[in-house]
Amino acid sequence: MAADDASFDAENGSQRLDKDTKESLVRVVRHGVLLGWSFVVLFPLYWLASMSLKPPGVANQLPPEWVFLPTVYNYIQLVQDGEFLAAFANSLIMVGASVILVLIIGVPAAYVLSRYDLPMERDILVWILSSRMLPPIAVVLPFFVIFRALNLFDTRIGMVFMYVSINISLVVWVMKAFFDGIPETLEEAARVDGATQFQGFTKVVLPAAKPGIFSVAIISFIFAWIELLFGLVLTSFESVPVTLFVYSFIGSRSIEWGMLAAASMAMILPVVVFLIVVNKYLAAGLSFGVVIKE
Amino acid sequence: MARITLDDVTKRFGDEGESIIAVDDVSLEMKDGEFMVFVGPSGSGKSTLMRIVAGLETQSEGDVLIDDTVVNQLGPRARDIAMVFQNYALYPNMTVEENMSFGLKMSTEMPEDEIEETVTSTAEMMGISDLLDNKPGELSGGQQQRVALGRAIVRDPNVFLMDEPLSNLDAKLRTEMRTEINRLQHDLGVTTLYVTHDQTEAMTMGDRLVVLNYGELQQVGTPLECFYRPANRFVAGFIGSPSMNFFGRKVEDDTLQCDGFEYELTEPMRESVGDHKRVELGIRPEDVELHDSPVDGNDFEVVVDVVEPMGSIAYVYCRAAGQESDETFVVEADGKRAISEDQSFYAHIPPMDAHLFDVVTGETIHQRELDGDLGVTADEREQSADVSPNS
């Protein structure tokens, strides 16, 4: 009997051992895969960052110098060069304004499209989407002509309109789907509670739609922030966006790698800051304290 | 508290010409403090009718009156009502406390501290005090339901409207909340309009039921009136669980021709039938008797198809021996009685418990025999019970 027990224990023990080994093996593989993937994702960023910290003449060496004395020379050069700061500020203002404007126009439009039975609603939606159907390169010259005619060429306001037109379809479509997911009974409850229809929208629906609004805001921001083509054609001096300024480091004879890398690093900054600020709402997800009618 | 009157209310949806009639010329009056239940299958117009009372929907024709004021043109805001929605419709971005105080902030001039006090005391009454700082998303279904009720109660409105508030709860919680809503309504004495498709809920909760089908009013009456004195075949079949059994189609020589058997009409039945040729007999499952041998000439042989034991009772699904169709009817039998499938019995339909309906119009032409006053509401029953020991 005792012998039986012992063998039973041993068997049990070896089973446990097997299980432990398996688990740790899985853990090793999982970490290995994650490490590998992180390397793939982060290496270009590392490359860019390290290039921005190399002194001139070292940045473009191939094979690269893996060990070097980091310097902020490129960054100082950037800051001292007023043009970069001007372009950076230009972009911040134009992109920021465009995001606010596109939300002011797009969110209420999406709400109306979601809540009211409009005639030709489907067509309106497709029409809005159609603004993005042509490749930008195909429309950039007509835009150039129109902008010249309307005195919008090389103006910040012109670029704001441009960015709004780029993002409006995204905002309307995503927010319409979002509002569709918010039960209408919420507004009805608000109206029964004594709110006007407008108060129902501002006090109940909009706060409930916050995660959606912040999502489209950050995506619109990124799309406008990284836009190059329209900036290249529709600006010349006054309203040059930062992308265009970065692009200017790629000259016809040589490329200023260090400066290019430093400016690119600087460009990442606002997106990261914006993401950190709104991250809470993005992560909040879509938990509506309501049960969807079955 | 308030009276509500609906006067020839009709609601059509859609364009002229191809519109759908959701509510068809409904008139009724709800007394002050009454608990009235709108009951009917889906698409019967009961929710639409409630939404018309709420002011969320405007009727195509007719008037809605609260007390003596015609409120047709008034929005929900001006009607001083509170509503509990099927999906609770709690504001997801607000805490429970904010949810409950929202209505008071929007519809009254009450100062902040008074609002807080009112909310706190209502929350205590509803047993949700410890949830006040939570968001709706963090609550269970039952808790959300309590908050939704609390949000309505805190407003101290003229009228409560409840749109299938229990349908998202599990069976046990539903029964508990049913009792609780009953008690609350009784304590608060606020006129309450309750919509449900569940006839059990309707029977157990309402002072009076409004039975609707296809937008038309079928019957208004106490639960017992609707059960024992159905106005038509629809009400007879809808109220009561399991449903009433229906037999026969036509009357020949004072005999009802049924699938598999014949039923000779009694003298009072014949008087009721008169000229009606196409007649259906209705009998509730608990009134049908199963015997081993025939009791009278109307009894017919049946074969048991399925037995559903419920404990104290069993539902026995039977088919008449000579029947052509596969249809069964249900008999409520004593749960202790041993009945098995394919067993044969003689079914006895006591004439005094049977209803007769006109097949064409659905109208009830003969009611079962009964003693007692069915017009008494639950409240009145309770009051008379309170008085009787002393008298």
C-alpha cells in the first residue's frame, strides 16, 4: 500500500515537472517572439534616433559607427534655424485648427446622419466618402489652380481647409457608426428627464461618444501632420508645413542625414504627446451602461 | 399624481398611402394612482402607445390628456413623467448619483444640496447607496435596473412609465423585482403605466390590464376580468398560461363539430349561440378533466402525447383519439397522478367552465359560469381584507 502511494506520488511529481517544463518553455518562446518583433519594430526608430545624435560626417557612414559620442549638435542647429521652428509652429497651428474644425463639422453631421431618416442618406454618405476616392496626386493641380484663384495659396487657412477635406470623410463615417451604436433611448431618457434635444446631444450623447471622438481626433491629427503632397504644391513660404521642411533636407546633391533625422525625431513628438493625453479615452473603449435590445 | 386620458388615439407610421397603423383608435382612462398594464404580443402597439403618453411619439389623431390638460403639443419635458426603459438607458458617462440627479437638475429649480439629499434618500430606499459613485458599466443587470427605477422615483413625477423593465433580468430576479415594483407603486401611489408582453407580469402587477393586438384595444379590465371574462378569443388565448384550448369550428343541430369528437351544447350555450353558425369552444387547461371512463355523452377518448411534470401539477398534452390533425390540447392534472405517454383517457369538458367564441369576429358569445365580483382591483381587495377582521 505504502509502495503504491510512493509510486503514485512519484508519478504525480513527474507529471507536475512535465507541466512546469512545458510552461516555462512556452514562456521562453513567447518572450523570444516578442523580443524579435520588438527589434523589428524599434530598430528603425533606434536607427533614426542614433543618426540624429551623431555629429555631421558620421551620420551617413556605411557601415555605421555603432559606437560614437552622442551630440545634440543637430538639434541645436535645428532650433537655431528659425525656419524649422516656424514650420513646426505652422504645422501645429494648421493641423490643430483643422482637427478642431473637422470635429465641429463632422461630429454633428455624423449624428444627424445616424439619428434622422434623411432622404438619400446612403447617397450623402457615399458622396462624402467620394472626396477621398481620387488619388491626391490627381487632384493636387486643380487644387493649386483653385487655391490661386481664391487667394488661398500659401495661406494657413487654405491648408486648414485642405486638411479638413482630407479628414472629413473619416470623421463622418467613423462617428456615424459610433453614434449608431449608442442607443437612442439614452436621448429619450434625457428628454423625459427634462433635457431639450440639444441638451440630450451635448450632455448625454457627446460624453458617451468621447472614445470615438478622441479616436478620430488622433487619426485626423496624424493624417494631417504627416501630409506632404498638398503642402508641397499649395505652399511656398508663409504656410510651409513641417513635413515639407524635413523634406528640404533631401537636396538634389546631398542629403543632410543628421538634420533630417533630428527633424524627424522632433516630428514624432506632438503625436506622442497627443496620444498620451487622450490615451485614457482611447482605452476606455465602448462600455455603455445599457443593454442593447435583443 | 394624475389621471391620464387617451381619446381616439391613432398612430400611423410611414408615408400617406402605404402607412402602417401602430395604434388604432384607442380610448381609455387611467385613474389617479392606478397601476395599469399594457399587454400584448410584439407589434401590438403597446410600446407606441406608451411613447405617445410620454411625448416621445406624436399621435396622428386623437388627444392625450393628463388630468384635464390636453398635452398633445407638449414635449416629454413638460409632461412631468418619469420613464424606465427596457435597456435602462442609464447615462454611461455619469455616476449613479449623477444619473439620478440629472432629471432634477434639468427639470426643477431645486438647489444642489436639496438634490443631493433627495438622491441620497431615494438611493437608500432602493438599496443602492453604496453604488452612488459607480458608473453604470460597473453594475450588474439587477443593479442597473434598480438605478433606473431610482432615477425615475427620485423625480417624484406625475406618472411612471415602464417599458418592459424586467425583460433583461434572469427569471429569479425578475420575480423579485416584480414584487418590489408592486410594493413601490403601492407605497408611492403614483399613476403607473407598465408595458409588457409577459402575461404573467401583467396578471400579477396590474390593477387593470389593457390588452392590445395589432394596435387595437381588445379589452380593458382587472386581471381576473380578463382571465375569466375575456372579451374575445384573442384575450382568452393570450391571458393565462398555458393558453386556453380551443375546439371546433361550426355548429350543426346544436352540436359543436370538433376534430375527433362532437360536443352537444347545453341549453344556456344554445341560447348564447343563437344564429351563430361558426363557433369555437374555449376551455382552460385547469378545467379539463381526464377520467378513466366517460362521465357524460360529451366525453371523448384522448391519447396522451407528452407529459410535462411541474411538481404539484403536470401539463398533459393530449390528442382526441379520432382526430385528423396533429394538434394537441393541454390539460392541467394533479402532479402526483401517474400519467404516461400513449395512455388513454376520457376527456371531460365541464359545460359551466367553457367559453364560446364567434369564429368570424372572435367575439365571446358565451362566458363561463362564475360567482364573485371580478371587477375588484388588487388594492380594493387588500382594503376589504384590512377591514374585514374588525367588522
